Amino acid sequence: MKTRSPLQLCAPMVIFALACALSVSTCVLAFVWMTIGVCCLGYRRLDEFPAVGMPRAWRQGLRGACLHFYHLAWWPWYMRNEMRQLFSRIQGSIFARRTQTGEPEVSGENDRTDQQ
């Protein structure tokens, strides 16, 4: 795996700063995105994230904070298995509810019969 450059590691923080400076709405969206990231991954220490491709010097000090921000910005990547399980449970409960109420399943075809 290739080593990530300092530009790649600092890009999420730069994008976050630009989003905050651009307008209030993008600032709110950036804070919501990072808040969700902190709620999903904030309990993890920096050494629990994958270290492959990360320079060793980036794991301490201020660069470590930038690296932790990088991981928090990419929170969907780390939560993909949990999100897949959540969505399948939601889909299963919706399907079970439809079969219990007797509602027809949604299909792409037209269910009307020709009335000629």
C-alpha cells in the first residue's frame, strides 16, 4: 500500500476549513458531518486506526491531531459494515411489516389489468 502524502492527510482539514469559510450552510453541514464522525468513531484511540500507508511521524503531536481528523472525516469507510447491518435490519423490518399488513410489494411493473 502506498504511503499517503502530507497533502492527502491534511486535505480533509483544509476542505473543512474552506466549507466553514464559504457560507453558513456549508459550515453547518461540515459540523454535522464531523459530529456524526465523532459520535461513530470518537471513542477510538489513534493507534486503533489502520497504520498502513501512514508515516510514523504523523502519529504524534499536532500531526497526530491532523491524522485523527483525517480518520474522523472518513467515518463512513470505518462504519460500512455497521451501516450495512443497520440497513438490512431496516429493510427486513419494512418487509416484515408489509407482509403482516397484507400490503402488496412494490414492483416496477404496472399492476393494473387492461380493461378492454
